[in-house]
Amino acid sequence: MRIRGYTGAAALLLCISGLSVAEEASVDQARDALAKKSDDADSAKALEEVFQAAEKSYTLLKKGERTLTYGFDYALVRDQRLTLVPLTTTSGGTQIYGLAGRQSQAQHTFTNSFTFDYGIWDNLTFSFRLPLVAKYDTEMDTHAYSLGDVSATLRWQPWAAVRGRPVTTLYTTIGLPTGDSPYKTNLDKDISTGNGYYSLGFGANMSYVIDPVVLYGSLGYTWNLPVDDVHQTLADDSRLEKVSPGNTINFNMGMAYALSYDVSLATSYQMAYTLKNRYHTTAGTFESSEQTSSIMNFSLGLRTSPDYIVNVNAGFGLTEDSPDVLLGLSVPLDIKGLKAQ
């Protein structure tokens, strides 16, 4: 009888220990599952931070948050200018021209910019950009150092972000002609650092996270306001009185890829189509041809600290109306008093 009692007690102990082991195993599995979900959230958050650092136009700040970013950009525009001379005149009075020479022209533009972003609400962010431009022209052997065209932007997210769905933001931006206007300079001696006119733009951005990739794109339209009272003397001694710049349609798409927590790559394609400019002079009204700018851009993001990502980018133009070479650097600035309390 005692042996049977000992045997029953041993069986009971084995059952209890088996239940405890099973409970521990289930707890461990639950912990592993939670850990995986936490890691997935951290990965998605890190990817979103990388994307926002590379593409500021898609970024929204929380209410009261403030950031200041320094950017350096270099652009090279090369062109071949042909020199034509009259060779002879036909019996009908038409002059025939011949090629006398080919001259290479290059403009180097260095831009130091400071961009301040402020979260008005959780879904509304204000941005202000202040550019300082240095420009050099090889043909005229002249340079210019001045303030560029400042701009202000509002970015609004009308719908709350839902995991697994694209995020849409709407934006509006205004550009001010604070740089040296090309319509108020001496064409033979000076070069401009701004567009010379006010502009008002609006559009929509969309991004979609597919870990470890972010896909994004945007579509916008910019209305360029006319410039009156120009009074600029042209090469044929006529006078430019008014300029009606063409409006611009712009398109952008790209992707950002996180190689690791500290390193990321991004590539994007940008295109802008500008309608004809109209120039009103004392000799008549003239129109320029449409312009199409097409740019391919690549960027490398490096996380220097848990809160800061430095971006380096390089790009090249695909059309005659595009810059030949583009280089850039973006660095967040940590200044006391900017962070929300």
C-alpha cells in the first residue's frame, strides 16, 4: 500500500512539474512574441526617422516641437554658347550666318541655408528657409554674394496616420524675391541670386512604409507672379518693361531603404515643367520656350546619435534645362532653447 502511495505521489509531482514547465514555455513564447513586435515597431520608427531626415518636405512635427537644420548645396550648370557671324546676303535680302566659335560657359552656385520648422499642431507644421547664396560665372568672370529667395511653407496632414496605409500631407508655400533679381541687374556685369518674382505653390505628398523601404511621391503646381516696372536695358538697346514668368508643374518620386539602424540609402527622381516666359519690351513682346528640368538624386544617411541623422546627397541632370551636377549636405543643429519643454 505504501508503494502504491509513493507511486501516486510521484505521478502527481510529475504532472505538476509538467504544467509548470508548460506555463513557463508559454510565458517565454509570449515574451518572444512581444519582443518581436517591439523590435518591429523600433525598426519602423527608425525607418520613418531616416525617411524624414532625407525628405524634409514630408515631415510633420508634434505640437510645440522646433528644429533647425543647416544645409549646404552646390550646383554646376554648364552650357555651350555659339558665336554666329553674317557670311553673305542672298538676293532676297536674307542673311546667311556661319559658326565663328564655340564658348564654354559654367555657373557655380554655393548655397548655405538654414531651415526652421515648428509644430503648430500635431498635424500642421510651419517651415521657414533662409538661403545665403554665393555664385560664380566663368564667362563673365564675375561673382555675387547675397541673400537668396526666402520661402515659407505650411504642411498639413488631413487624416490621421494608420499603420499599413499611405500617409498623405498637403502643402502650400510662398517664395519671396529677396535675392538679387535678374531683371534689376546689369546684364553685362552682374549675376543674380534669386528669381526676381513672387511665387505661390501648393500640392500633395504621399508616403508608404513597407519595412525596410519607404516609397514616396509628390505632385505640385507653382504660380509665378508677373514682374512690373522692370526698366532693364537689353543688348539691342531696347528696354524690358514687364516679365510674365511661366507657371511650373513639379513631380517627385523615390524610395528610402534602411541598410541598418545607422545607415540608409535613398534615391529620387524630380521633374519640373515650366510654361513659356513672356517678355514685354519697347520693341515688342517675346516668348521663350518651355523648360523641362529632370534630376536624378541619391543620398546617404548616417546616424551620428540616437536623435540626429546627417544626410549627404549627389545628383545629376537628365535634360538641357537641368543642372549638370548637384551636391548637398544636411545637418540638424542642436541649439539650446529650440526644443520644446
